[in-house]
Amino acid sequence: MGSNTVVNRHKERGRYDTGTIYGILDGSLICHVAFSIDGLPYNMPMIPVRIDNTLYLHTSARSRFYETLSKGTDVCIAATLLDGLVLAKSAYNSSMNYRSTMVFGKLAPVTDPEEKLKAAHQLTEKIAGGRWADCRQPSESELRATGFLKIPIATFSSKVREGPPTDNPEDLSLGYWSGVIPLCISRGEPVTSPNDEGRTTLPEYLQD
Ligand SMILES: Cc1cc2nc3c(=O)[nH]c(=O)nc-3n(C[C@H](O)[C@H](O)[C@H](O)COP(=O)(O)OP(=O)(O)OC[C@H]3O[C@@H](n4cnc5c(N)ncnc54)[C@H](O)[C@@H]3O)c2cc1C
């Protein structure tokens, strides 16, 4: 796949280091996997899991997604962290602060059961640190039913916008407020499952 991974528009926002992409992938609970089947485009939301320089996705081993993509279809996987709404003096210069990334290449199926287990462990810990040791772990049949796919983090680009609005000099004296409204995802109060009421207590690692 001939990917051009150099950011052209706002070149100064392009980032190509592993530290930036690792931070985005690790901080993202969702990524979108774009691919084409029979000339039709799809863009599938999934959970990105990174171990070292490999990005893992998981799905049903019987899904069309798994069957198609394990054959080596070209994909572009995008993840974005939204950091703020940027309100400039003008509508035109208003923007968002973000860290976004795209990984290009082909996914390959994970066949080694040990590697599958490692990816399942990382996924569970990503959802809630401390959870792997505090839940029933996957059985052999559950692991067989789960298709893991992996892609090396080799062909990629990241793009980062940060800081205040960029106003035109002639707009600076206008009396409209300008600035940034920070955005972040936060975890709310845990809600105990109705099946579990009075039977268990909230573990410490979920209390913060
Ligand atoms: C939350 C969010 C909202 C956005 N909203 C808009 C919008 O409404 N309109 C708009 O025009 N643009 C928007 N952008 C920017 C958009 O993602 C593109 O960067 C921009 O449109 C330039 O596209 P291009 O095809 O000209 O990119 P080019 O700079 O020509 O792209 C060349 C290569 O740069 C890399 N690249 C480009 N953009 C990104 C990116 N965002 N992340 C990682 N790598 C990238 C890719 O490898 C790509 O192949 C938004 C970005 C984010 C993160």
C-alpha cells in the first residue's frame, strides 16, 4: 500500500515519533478501522490495544471483519483524543485541540494462544487497571471464539493541535470572547449490576 504519511495541511502539526502515537493509542478507548470490501468502504469502531510496537484488535473469530481482514486487506486505523474546543474571534478560525493518529498496513491474525492471552490481558487491564486478576479469565473455547488481529506500528502519522486560537491580526480587537474550552473523558461513579446487589463490594481499584 503506497501510503503518504506526511502531514501536508498544517505541516507543523505532524508528529512521527513513537512516543506520540503510543500515547494516543493507549489513551484511546476507541479507534476506527477503515477498509474496503468489494469496492465498498467500511469504517468499524473497535478498541485499540497496544503491546510494545504492535497494535491489536479483537472481534468474533466468525465475523466478516475477521475473515476479510485476516486475509491481508489494506486498512487505515485512526484514533483521536479530543483535548479542547478552540473558539476564535471568527467562526472561520475556530477549531479543536486534538491528538490524532493513523496507522496504515495490513492486519494479520494472531494464531499463538499465548499471544492471544497476552492481548486479552492487556485489553482487560486497559478497560480497568487491576481487573485481569479480579475476574474470570478466558477459557480455551472463549479464546478460540475470539479472533485477534495485529498490525505493526510501522507506517503511521500523528497530528496534534494544541494551544490558543489563531486569530487574524485584524480580528484581535473585536469584542468577542476567544479561548479554549478543555475537554476530557472522565469515569463516573460505578453502578453495581442488579445481579450483584449486596453480594460483592466495589473493589478498591475501581474506587478512584
Ligand atoms: C477531531 C478532528 C476534527 C477535524 N475536523 C476537520 C474538519 O472538520 N475539516 C477538515 O478539513 N479537517 C478536519 N480535521 C483535520 C483532518 O483530520 C485532516 O488533517 C485535514 O483535513 C487535512 O486533510 P488532507 O487530506 O488535506 O491531509 P494531508 O495533510 O494531505 O494528509 C497527508 C497525510 O497526513 C496524515 N494525516 C493527515 N491528517 C491527519 C490526522 N488528523 N491525524 C493523523 N495523520 C493525519 C495522513 O498520513 C495522511 O495520509 C480534523 C481533525 C481532528 C483530529
